[in-house]
Amino acid sequence: MITIGLVTTGAAGLLLLVGAVWWGMPLWVAIVGFLVLMSAQGLVAANAGALASNEVPQHPGTGSAVLGFLQWCMAGVIAPLAGLGGDRTAVPMAVIILLLTAASLTAIALTRTSRWLVAAA
């Protein structure tokens, strides 16, 4: 489910980037792009939180606190970066969506590979 959500997030980011670069971000592109983006995040956030809490069953509150802390730290760092283009373009936001989606998909691929190697040993 997380992979499906991330691929859908990437598609929404790509739509937003194309809309911002080539079409000047018409309203319909923004609405469709954000609808798809936020729907996909429903698949990612809930499942990622559940999987993270599952990794530390003896300390579920601590796992949830660390997850929340990291989310707020990332938001504090990334929000100003998205505003670098000013209020006239959505290109920085769309690029950030695509970069973070690629990083998340890479992390999933690496953890699946490492778990497969551990299971095979």
C-alpha cells in the first residue's frame, strides 16, 4: 500500500511540475494534482505510522513520538525551501514532492533488499 501511495504521489508531483512549468498552473491542474496527492498520502501516512510503531512494540509511545518529531523537523526544513520561488510559481514545491518521493521509494527498496538478505542468511 505504501508503494502504491508513493507512486501515486510521484504522479501527482509530476502533474504539478508539468502544470507549473508549461501551463502556468491552471486551476484545474492544481485541483486534480492536490486531490491525487492528498489521497495518496492517506495510503502512505497511516501505513507508515503503523509499520513504524510495529517495529518498537515494547515502546509504542516512544516510536510514535520519534515519528512525530521527525515529521515536524522535516516540515520545518522543507517548508521554507518550497517558498524559494516566491508566490508566483509552484515549481519548487513540485520538485520537492518528486525528490522526497524518490527518496522514500529508494528507502523502501533498500530496506526490502536488506530484509531479504537477512532472511536468506
